[in-house]
Amino acid sequence: MSKRPAQAVADERSDEKQKSKRPKLEHHDHTSLKPEEVFTSRQLHSLLNFRQDDVPRMRNGIQSFKVFLETILYPKEEAQLPRQRTILEDYLESQKPKEKHDKESVFLSDLMQIWAFSNHTNNEYLFAALVSVLALLMKTLSSHSDFKQSGLLLCRTVLNPAQLKLISRGHSASKHKDYVISPCIRLLTQIVSFEDGAMARLLYSRRDYTFDGKVIARNLSIFNSDGKAKDQRKKPSVRSNSIRYLLANFKYQDEGAKIDILKQGYVIKALFDNLKSDTPETIISVLSVIKSHIISDKTVPRYSKANLLTERSLESIANLYRYVEEESKSSDQQKSVDVVAHEFLMLVCTNPDNGVLLSSSGWYGRGSNKMTDSEERDDEDNTDIDLGIELVNSSRRRPPRNITLATFAQSLRPYADLMQQGLLLAIFEAAPELVTDYFYKKKNFSFDAKLTSTWIGYSSFLFSVIQLPIPEYFGHTGDYATSPPPVNTIIESILPHPANQQVLTRCLNQSSNLITFFAVRLLVISFQKLKKVLKKLGEASKSRPKPWQQTRVRLLSEFIRRCPSLKDVVFTYKNTSGDDLLQREAVTHLLKLYYQVTPQIALDEKFDASLHLVNALSRIGIDNTASSSEEEGLRILELEYLLEIATYSPNMRWWQKPESLPLSPFITILKLAASNAMPQVKSLLVSLVREYELLDLKTSPPSLDALLVSLPLKDDQINFAVLNFLDECFSRLSKRPIKYLDDLESLIISSNEHSINVHTSPTTICLMVMVEQWLYISKSSPDSERTIWIADWLASLFRYFENVGVNPAILMLVQSNIITETVDNSLRKRLEKAFRKNETLPKLLSSDSPTTGVLSNNMEVKMKDDDSPNTIELNPPPGEKENHHGLHKWSQKEVDEAVQEGSAAELILCLCSKYPDIRRQALYNIRKLMGRVKASEMSYEEWEQIYLLLGELVESASPSLDETALPYVVGTFATRALAVQANPDHILYAKVNTFLLRGPTWEISKLPTYWIKAILLNSPTDDDGYHKEVEWLMDWLIDGLRTPEDLEIFRTCNVYERIISLFSAQQSSKALKRKILGLLIRTRSVEGGSMTLMTRNGILSWIESRLCLSEEKPTMKVLSQLARQLYEACDSKANEWSHGGTEQTVQRVEQLGIKQPN
């Protein structure tokens, strides 16, 4: 056989190669045919007619139908909308099956044929176009109620087995065929949502085709190729459509279907895993639907909600805190993604009904809230054995009950985001056991002193954790448990172990003031919380003291082990600049808490508070107006803390006069108390006088009050001379008290007054020290002004001592001794003359207890004699302070301290200010105080009564507070009622409670009337309490009468008629009569008071009648002087009103006062 030519072979191979290639399919370009505009239903029927041989024509018809439906859904011309709806309705009527009750009948048979044909021929473009137009048709039918029946027919047709297989094939297509998958999902979504879920149950009953969990999970992970949120809004991805379908099922399915869906973990996992990549609208929609239709649905059980909210789901939602949104956010979206995510997590993580949080047992771990019988017996047998603190890294530590939240908490970043911090704190408050678990597992939680944003975030977080409230009964139900909670759980809530001793010490020694301040404030709130916990442990130990007391000891031991030593805190205080007032106040507060809460370590350190107290006293200027009110307030707080430290410190040198102060600390405090610049120092002064037995406090009023009132505060030079004299006296008395007691005994023996008992009579050894010092001064400088000033003051002091009940026999002996031993004749005569004035001095000092903090020099009435006839010295009512420390002082203290020490009372009186801004601030701060009172319900037993009182005060004052000030008579009543409510043993406790329960507001204009009737016209609570109740009433009326507005209330309530009649009652004591005179003299000091008494109450005639009844000589002198003072205070109208009778009455009164026998 001959060879074939090469060219022929090449041509043959080329032909074979071409024959073996796949024939090229002919694709008709459907875009070449433009969509037709639909005018009639017949035209629409023609366009959608099934033509097996003309696929392009069918695709064009579908496209035309799509455009027609869009003109109904999104009309450009509203006028054409009814005509187009009529065309669609006619077409749908023509497509309905003839047999209406045939379940297998097909609606829109032409479209269903096209759908089946596209599937049979594998024409995916036709398939996708047909399903898209069906979804659009469903959406159109849902938009108008006239299409309801057609919509139901279409839903049933699509849910027939033949069509379901087509849908299942479509939405389970390959991942890259999103153009096929998305239309199927949209169609299913429209069916679920149709008529608010009318077909939802039928759809889910065929879930093998419509809700295959694995297919749904796969579709939830399919994004657009670029994945940009902006493009997803224009062309939603398969994931976006799948999310809408899933959310539609959450909305419209019943509880059974929801429970079944929530069991499919891969669907839930796929939903949340890529949530951060979705658009803001999608994310907000997901969280809102889950919140409304799953979390808030009471029919969905808790365990099903837990299937949804796993650790992984919560972490995915928490990742939204870092979600970055585009700047051009839609105007209708009010909240950002991170805010919506935060609100959702706050809801599900803090409510036990929402699937994540299990009911908390507080500080008790899993199974640790009870003791077994064997453990109880072991505890009773080994109560004296100190088992020590639980090991911090103990392997026996039980896992927390809320494991899901414990795991989720580790993923949060509280140092970087305030919302994450707020969420974690809310979780800790709802499940306190998680605090310990969190810090044990958080190995990378570093609190080393570095001034970075992370360190500041950590500090803020630790500060907030320590401020979390203590669980009620430590987490047990109803009452305290048999056994205490674990110590390692308690200590982590008080001072977490990242803030250990080494770290805190380094923070205190840092050069950065901010780091030091953070550390100090952290320790302050830790001590305060420890104090509250120890108080609760003491309450719980009443039933089983041994285990609870052991826990108390262990807790204190562990806390001391973690906090810095007092030496480091003292070093920080010494290195703090005097100008850094905020830092000094904080460190001083911390030092006070060391002495108060952990005295066992504080007293081991030799901290001399004397020098620091002296420096603080030197910085307090009573008349210093150069500094702002805030600075002065901080200095006063620092001084308060130092004074309290001084009471604990055994090394305090009260009598040593330092170089920086002209007086010793004790006398400086005495001066502050006398000037009433710091009323809170009175209690310290009383404790010092009692401890060192400087003055007798058994007199009524105490002799300390007499000493304070006697000080000449108006003249600085005289006052300094007297204080310097007292400084020497008290210094000598504290060193050698026995010597002066012997001197007193010798004086009594030498005078042959054997009836005087030195040890039992209400007198003071201080008198003998004054005698000794006076004799020294009178001999060394008899002609100096200082000596004369001291002589006058001594005479005044002796008169006050006599008024308060100091033994008159001893006073006479001491006076005689002073006069006899005085060498200088002029001084001797001056003393004799001054001492003689003692006989006519009325007893009008306050009878307040020395522990109340009310000084006797606050009384407006003082009787004194000089060279002129007997006169009345009238001090005006206390005015409004310009600095208004009461607005902020209460916030620096615990609730019980603010009530008992008077800070809350000062805040209340700010409602009576003449400045509207001060009144508004006071009202706002009282509301804040009410919140703190309510929050203290576990630590403050009287919180309910205090809260009720403050609430009624706010309701009574707020309506008119912007226009007028609250009358002082109401403000002072509130302060005194506050003191009553804080003391359940008070004589008026029951009556004040009865008053508060009458209603939510007070009748301000009738307040005195109510209390006069309640006290004077009703029986007392205690049988022997009448006089005490009346004294309380009189003290309030005197204190409350300050302005003409108060006077008007007194007038309308007929206060003076009732009080004047009380003066004449047989049961009225001398002390009560003095108080009634004090009220009348106070009225004289108020503008318009004299005229009111004379014209409205006939006070002059009453005085005349009392003088005719021969009252006691001191009282008669006061009455006659009062009549003259009232007359002189009135203008000529009073005389004109009485046609000259007023002046004649005054003259008769004065004649009666002169004629009275001695």
C-alpha cells in the first residue's frame, strides 16, 4: 500500500478534531426583545402563554410581567394604579382552576408549565426568571386585600409536591448559582409572610423541601463575591435572603416550629458566625426579631432559647461592639449597631427567663449554700481550729453555675469599651459568683502601674466591680444561710487579686498623680465595701456565731494581705502637695478607713496625727473668702478625717502647742466649735472632755456649752487672750489633775464647808487651774489689757457655770479665793464688781445634749447685766450661709453618717435658700439622696422611714420651689423629723410616723397647727414624756421662725395664742417658760414680729397681767424689757392704732417691773 500524502493526513485529522468537539449551543439573547407594556388581561395571558418552541418569547413575556408587577408595587403614576390592578385581577380570575375544591388543581397553569419546562430542559436562566416573577407576584398580592384569595391559591399551588421539588432543587443549587438560589428563597419568604403567616404552618409541615437545615446553613454562608455592604443593599446576597427567610419563620411560625428550628445548631451557628459581615440594617433586623419573637415569647421554653444563645453566638454578637459603619448612615436608623447589640446582650444576659442566665445564688458557689449534718458536727467540734484562707489556686474550686456566661465574659474587653464594661458589670451583678471565676481565669489581666489608656480602662473596670452591691443575704433565699460563703469569693468582690499588695504599693509610689489617685480611690471603696460586708457578717452570726466569726477573721486576714501597708499610705500622704486638695482628701479618707476598719494594722504603725492635724487646722480659715467653696469643702473634709484619726491614735498630742499654730490642737478645735464653723467637731470635743475629765458633762446643759458660749468671739484680740489662757489651763490640768483635785479639797477644808462633796457635786477641777493661772497673770502683768480681758471673761464664765448647775457653794469659794489672792487693788475691785452681776443673770442657756451638736450660743436670747439697767441682748435669727456646703457634703459620706452627723439636714435647709439655683440644686440632690437611701436598704435599718420623709418633703416643696423658697418652719421641721426617724428610741418616733402616713404631701400652711394639737392636746406616747414632747415643739418653733413668711404661718395657725396660754398652765416648768419667752423674743427679731404680737395677740396686756401675778423676779425683768423692746421696734402706727394706749401700757408695765420686791 502506498503512503498517503502528508497534507491529506493533516486534513483528515483536522476534520476528526472538529467532529469530536461539542456542538456550540445557540443562545438567544433575551435582551434583544424589549418588554411589552401591558394594557389588557388578554394581552397578559398571551405574553405568559406556554410556548415550548419559543423560549425567548416566554422569557420576554416573563420580563414584561415583571415590569407590569413593578408598576403596581412601585407606581410612578398613582392614577394608573387602579387600571393595572384591574388587569391583574382579571388575569388571575382567568387562571383560576375550574374545580375549586380540587386540591391537586393548579393555579397559573401556564407559569407552572414554564417552570417545569425550564427544569426539564435545565434552562437555569428561565428557571430563575420564572421563580423571581412568582416571588414578585406574591409580594404584589400581599400588598392589597383584594388579592387575598389569589394569593392563597398561589401559595397552595407552590406548596404542591411537584412545585416543592422544583423549589428544593433551586435553593439547594451549587453555591456559585446565586441567581437561582436567591429567587427560591425570596419566594419561600413571601409565602411564610403572606397574610401574617397564614400559610407558615403548611409550609413548615413540608420542611423536607422548604426548610432543610443543612441547606439553610449552607446558604447562610454564601456572600456576594465582593462582599461589600454597599453592594449587598443593591443586590442582596444569598445569605441576606436566607436571613430574611429565617427571620420570617421566627416571626410567623408557632412555638412548635420555633422550638424545632432552634434545635438545628448548624443553622444558628451559621446565622451568627458571619453576622459582623452583614449590613447594619440586616444586623439590627436579626437582633430585633430574635428579641421580639424568641426571647420575649413566653411560649418558647427556656432551654430552646439557650440553644440559640450559646457562648459562640454571644461572642459573635459581642464582636459587633467593634462594628465599623459607613459614614452615610440612613436617616431613619436611630441607633447604631453597637448600641443595638449592647441592648440585646444586656437583655439576654441579665434576665433568668431569657435563656442564658441561670438563677443566681450570689456569693455561694454551686452546692455551697448549705452544710451537711456531718459538716455541721465537724464545725462544732473544731470551732477553735483556724482552717485558714482558701487557697487562691485551689483545684477543688467548684465550676460556676452559669458556665455559658463565665465563658462569654472572658471574651469581653471591659478596658477598651465602656459598653462592654457596662455589660460585664451587669452580668456580675446578676450572677455575683462570676466575679471570682472571671479574675481567676483572666490570666492576662495586668494592673501594673503604667499610665496608658489600657491601664486607665482596667482601673475604671476594677473600680466599678468593687462598687457592685452586696447580694442580699449573700445570695441565700429568705435569710442568712447556715454557713457563710467562701472567703475567696467574698474577697474577689472587695479587692480582686489583680490589685494585689505589690501592684498597689507601686501605684502609690508612682510619680504620676493620676495613678496614685486611682489607687487611693480604689482602696477607699474597697475599705468601704469591706466595712459593709463585716457588718452583714456580724448580723448573720447571731444564729451560728462560730463559722461566721471565723469567716470574718479570715476575710480580714486576706484583705490585709492584699492591701498596702499603712506605712506606704502615710508616705503617700506626706509626699502629697498641700495644693493638691483632691488627692489629700482621698488619702486622708483612706487613712481614716485604715484606723476604722483594720485597727490591728493601723495601730502597729507609729503615725503621729498631731502634726498633720495642726497643719490642717492652720489651713482652715473661718473667715477665709479667698478660696472657692469647693476648696474649702475639701479642706473641711480632710480635717474631719484627721480628727477622726486622732480619736483612734494613741500617740495624739492634744496639748502640745506646735510652731505653726499659736494654740494647741485641743484649743483650736474648741475655737472652731465655739464659732460654729464646723458643727461636726462638737462630738469630738465632747469625747475629749469626757476622756480627760476636763469639764463636768453631767450638768444640764453641760458646762462645756457654758464655756463655749462665754468665749468673746466678736473681738479677735480678746478672744485670743482668753484662748491662750485656756490653753495653759487645760495643758496643766491634763498633766497633773490630782494636784488640782487636792487644791480643791484643801480650799473646801480651809473654808469649813464640810457639806460639799468634791466627788459627787456637779463641778469641775478646772476652776482651780484657772485660779492658779489667774494669780500668776495678775501678779506678773496687772496693768495689761490682757489681764483685764481675762478678768471680765472669768466673771462671765462663772455666771454661765452657775446657770448650768455648777455647785454654787464651790463657785462662791473659788470667787472668794480669786478676789482674796488678787494683789492689785484695781483688779480686785473690778473682779468684785463683775462677780456681783451674777445675782441677776437669768438662766436662758440651751438645754440641748452635748452630743446633739447644737451649741448653746445659737440661742438668740442672752441676759446680761452691766452698768445700765437690765437689758435684753437680741441676736438676729441665723441667716443663710453663702457657701452652701450642704449641697455636696452629704455625698462624701455613707447614708447613715449623712443623716446622723447633720449633712442631710444641711442639704434640706438649702430648699429655704433665697436663690432659685440653690433651691433647684438642693431638690435635685435630695432626689439623689433618696436613691442612695433606697439602695442602702440592706445596710441601713431606718431607710424606709428616711426615704418616706424625703419623698414627702420633695413632693411638698417642688410645686412652688421655682417661685418661692420653702419656709424655714417647714425646712427645720424636716431636719428635726429626720433626726427623730433616725432614732427609733426618740420620744416622738411614733407621732412622726403617724404624720408621715397621712398622705404624700404636707399642708405647709397648717404644719404648726397639726403639731400643736398632736403634742399639746393629745396624750404623750410615753406616760412621762409630755414635757419632753413640748420642749421638742418649742425648740422647733424657735428654730423655724426666721423670716416674715414663717411669721405669717405662725399668725394664721394661731401659734401665739396657744403658746401664751401654755405659759399660764400650772404644769409649765421654768424651763418651758424660758423657751416661751425665747419664742417671743425671737419674734421681736423678725421683721413685722413686734407689730404682729401687739396688734394681733395683745402681748402688752398679757405682759401686764403676768406682772400683776408676781412672776419670778428674773422672768418679770425679762417681761418688762420685752414690752419696751416691742414698743420701740414698732413705728408710730402702733400708737396711732391704739390712740396712745400702747405707750401708756408700756409705762405701766415698766412701773410694775420696778415695784416688784427683791
